[in-house]
Amino acid sequence: MRNRYLDLLRFLAIIRVVVYHVTGYAVLTLVFPAMSVMFALAGSLMAASLDRSGVRAVGRRLRRLLPSLWVVAAVFVPAMLLTGLPFTSRVLLWLFPVADPPANHWGALALSVIWYLRDYLWFVLASPVALWLFRRAPVLTLAAPYALLAAIEFGLRPGAPLVLREFGLYFGAWMLGFAHHDGLLRRLASRVLVPVVLLVGGAGGAWILTHRGVRGYDLNDIDLGNALWSTAFILVMLGRAPAAAAWVDRNALFSRAVTAVNRRALTIYLWHMPFVIALTPLVDVVGMSRTDPVGLAIRVLLVFALVGVVTLLVGWVEDVAARRRPELVPGGRAGRAPAAAPTSPAPAGPVAPVLVGARPPAQRNAEAAVVGHLSGR
């Protein structure tokens, strides 16, 4: 059976991401570091897939990841080519984004979330070796990404490629997913877990307070603080995760919403940002303040409504990619049947053109201006 607690966390993470991109509220990144949580959940499920299928799990995971991206590319790449994007061989990165695919001026904003798929792809490719190393030296392997990020932050690795920075920032969360799957986190005694959470979370909080970014205390601008704070959060949320969350299914409507968002998480993630960008000018047209709570609430509802329409139109691609029977709205009777996909944790026992998604410092300043523009700051 699927782990409904993990489904609930992913549901909350997706909702939080959309609301943050509409409102620009930095506090949301502190209250719920959604991207790190999503990587941790993905790492846990990747470990389950590797245990079940071996290295073949890499191909299966990519098969589930890429088709939804190709649908987005089929719509937006021709539009960008018609509005100034040069046609070069780098356009092929929209098929397999091991690096940031190119975009024109508006596409770089509307499709900025592609960085998540780029990182996800690299983490999937690295997982067979990483899981092998983790199970032989868990502490050292888990510490490696944080050490890499610290070396970059303290200038010991100047000019580090973006992919190395992203491994340092998020691969630790991915491997915490490994630890969750293997049961290491739930077996961690409170006398160990609590001090570690306080130490790591305290260090992350101190770094955040002393390294305010261009958007204030927004974790997206404070990499080392982000990694440490998110680690403490994940240790709590997964280290003391319930064995089951049957209460999620007590209300049929809520249960179906959780299921639907999980089954359409990639579609929602990929399509929400274009609507965030498209709706922003309308705020001025109707005369609403960009910081007005009512105006922000209306924008959030409109974005979810538009994403819902697109999800009805193309969300079934996720079903086809996962080799499930396509459904218009997931979570019906068939949708609530036990899933054949691997679950986590394991049962008790042994265990030039603008680059979309690139976030180097110079581009982060530009992104900060965009989010500031969206949120009226």
C-alpha cells in the first residue's frame, strides 16, 4: 500500500510551492521548506525502486519524469522560437535537461521551475552509486553534500559548476530519503535525534539571520542556511513519521484531493508558474494592490483554477508514463486501490540565451526582482 503520510507531505509541499510563487512570502520557505521535502520524498521512493528493480529503476524513473516535460516543451518551445529564441543544438536539452535548456526573455520566467527537473534527473542518475555508498558508510556519505556546499560558500571551491552547488544544496535531503526508506531515521533514539535537530536547525537559523538575502529571510537566497534548516525539518517530519496515516482517507473529498495532487504533482508543478506570470499584469488592470490580501487570495485561486484546467487536459500523461490506466481526475474507486509502485519506508527488518532554472548569484538577483515585482515588494 502507498504510504499516505508521504502522500500528505507531497500534497502540502505542492500547495506551498504554488502559494509561495503567487505571494512571494519568504516566511513560507521557513515554515515549510517544500523543495527539500520533495527531494527527500523522491529519494525515499528512489531507494524503494532500486531495491525492487535494481539499476532498471533509473530508466523507469526517467520514463515517469520526462513525458510531462515534453508536453510543456511542445507548447512553449515553438512559441519561444517564434518570439526570439535562436534555434541551436541546445534546444535539444528540452528533451533531456542535464543542463538548463535555453529560453527567451519571457520563457525564462514562465519556465523557471525547470531547475527542479534538472536536479531531479541528476539525482536519479547518481542514485545507484549513492545508495550503494550510503549503505556502507551512511554518516560520511550523508555529510559529503553539506561539506561540498560549505566549501563553496566559504570560497574553498570558487567558480564551482552549478550542478555541484545543487548537489551540495539538495542531495543531502535526497539521501535523508534513503535513510528514511532504510528505517534509519525511525530507529534513531530521541536522545540522539533531538540534539541533532537542535544543533543543525540552530546552525541553519543562525546562518539565515546573519546572511539575509535580497528577498529577506527567503531560503532560496541563502543556500547553506537552506540546507541546514531543511535538514532539521526533514529529520523531524520523517524521523518521527507515523507508520500510517489512515486519517487522511477518513474524509472522501480530502482523500481524493491528496491522491489527485500526488498523481498530478509534476503537471501542477510545471504549469503553475506560466499562470503566475500571466496573471500578474491583470492585477494592475483591475486596480488591485499586489500586496492586498484579497487580491493575493484571488490570484492564488485563479492560478489553481487554471492549473486545474490544464491538469484535466494533459495530466493523463503522468498516468501513461507510469503505465497506469489514464484517468481524468485521479482518486476514484480504481485510484484508491492498492498501488503496485514501491513504497517507502521499507517494511521492518533488514534493511547567451537565458538558461531556464540556472540560479547563479547574478541570475538570483534578477529572479529576486521578478518575485519582488510579483509580490509588490
